Amino acid sequence: MDFGVLRDRVRPPLLSDGWISRSRLLRQLDQLAEKYCVLGVIAGPGYGKTSLAAEWISWQTPPWAWLTIAPEEEDPHSLLLYIRAALLEAGADFDRERLDGLLRQG
């Protein structure tokens, strides 16, 4: 079932040629990933959050889902729609019928 999501929001961006790797932060993400199944990166504009996360996820063994959250995710239906798309893009194993049923219910 295609719910019409924007695929760029569920795929990590490509890193630019001038990207400077932040190995200390990458190691911290590795350590956190051993404890938690959901990770978020929070910092001010221009601090390299997206690039850091994209580099880190490129080193990981799937399935790791990527989701760029936008203001419309205040709506639970929209957020669930994008979570579903991110899980599908990552090839994650989840109960698709149940999630699709929730989405149909609105």
C-alpha cells in the first residue's frame, strides 16, 4: 500500500565532499546504540546534526531507519505514516498489517 510519502524524508542525505568526520561523536553514537533502539541528535542550526547522523548510519548494519521530521508530524497520523515508510525503506521486520490498519483508521 503506497501512502504517498516524500521518499527524501526517509533516506539519509549524501555527504558532501568537504565533510569533516567527527570520530568522537561517532563513537558516542555507537555506544548509545548498544543501549537504545531509537537515537536522536539535537543541536542548533548549522552544527552538522544531519551530516553526523548520515555518516554514522552509513557505517551501520541494517536495519536502521532514517526519518527527517517536519512540522506536520504534530499530526499522529502523518508521523505514523512516515515511521512506516522509514521502516520499509530500512527493510525492518515489523507488523505491516497492523500498522496499515492503524493508518486506515486515521
